[in-house]
Amino acid sequence: MPRYFFHVREGSELSRDTEGQDLPNADAARREAFAANREMLGERLLHGGALDHRTIEIADETGHVVDVVNVNDILFKQGEFRTFSDDVTQSAPVTQPRNTPSQ
């Protein structure tokens, strides 16, 4: 099974993944990069910081970059906000206003 590496680039800084991950193909690596980038984006939303300067470069065992995933890939698809089937906010309960008895 091929090994893919997920290097994180923020502006001019590159943090290299030295361990990598065995995955069946480049599509599986792209899905993994999406998941990682979604998680990092969520952390940025919670704790602050720029959202648009991060990319994940997916490299194969030879060091060749086979794909790049950026924040726009995570947020948008064909110009529309992207949704994910595992988005926990889709299953969050919608609360109705309570009728509180008068005291």
C-alpha cells in the first residue's frame, strides 16, 4: 500500500509530515487531507487566526506532490458553501421556544 505525506503550508512556512500514512490511493489521501484540514479549520474558528492561508500538500513516497487541498476546497464546491454528510451540526437538535407558565 502506498504511503502519503501531508505537509502543512501556512504562508511561506512548511511543516513536513515525516511519518506519513499508508492509504490505498490518492483519492483516499485527498479524503484524509480534507478531514485534517476541516479539523484545523475548526480549531482556527474556535481560537482565532487567519483562515485562508493554509494548504495541505499531499506527497507520495518519492516526495512528488500529487494534490493540494486548501481552505477554499473545504468551504466551497462549485461556488456554493460545501456540506459534509458527517457534519455534526446537521444533526443538532433544533430547540423550540419554551412556553413558561406565568408565576
